Amino acid sequence: MVKHIVAFKLTGTDAERREVAERFKSALLALPEQIDVLRSMEVGINENPAEQWDVVLTAVVDTLADVETYAKHPAHVAAAGLLAGHKEARACVDYTF
């Protein structure tokens, strides 16, 4: 199994970042029903004002190849598109467990 963990730092005011994060979270949480290689999806929105990152997701798939399948799936591409114009930075770690 592979965990695909991605953190995003968004641009805009606190309210704008929160709105984008909430829409993004909703879209991501719908993905396991749409992408057969996706075993699970967890999404968190930062609540600690002392921290700089806004959203983190943890997806679980069977293989590293499945990470690519998930990334290219039209439903994932549409969800990622919600961050267009709002993404300042992205960090990712994929590891086998």
C-alpha cells in the first residue's frame, strides 16, 4: 500500500483561503467513489493560525503506479482545478507502508 500525502499553501485572505479549502475538501472526499484505485481519502484544513500550510490530504492506493492513475483521472484533475489561482505552494510525499 502507498500513502500519498500532499500539503497546500494557498493565497488570499483568511476567508478566501478557507472557502477554497472547503470546496477542495468536498471535491476530494468524493473521489473514492469515482476512482477505483483510490482506497481512501482523508482531508484536513489547518486550524492552527501559527502554521503556514492550509490543507493536507492523505490518499491510500495499492501501488505507486496507482498514484499516477489517480493523478490523471478526470475527477482528480477537476478537483485540483479548484486551486487554480489560489495555490502558493505544494509539498508531497509518497511512501509504501
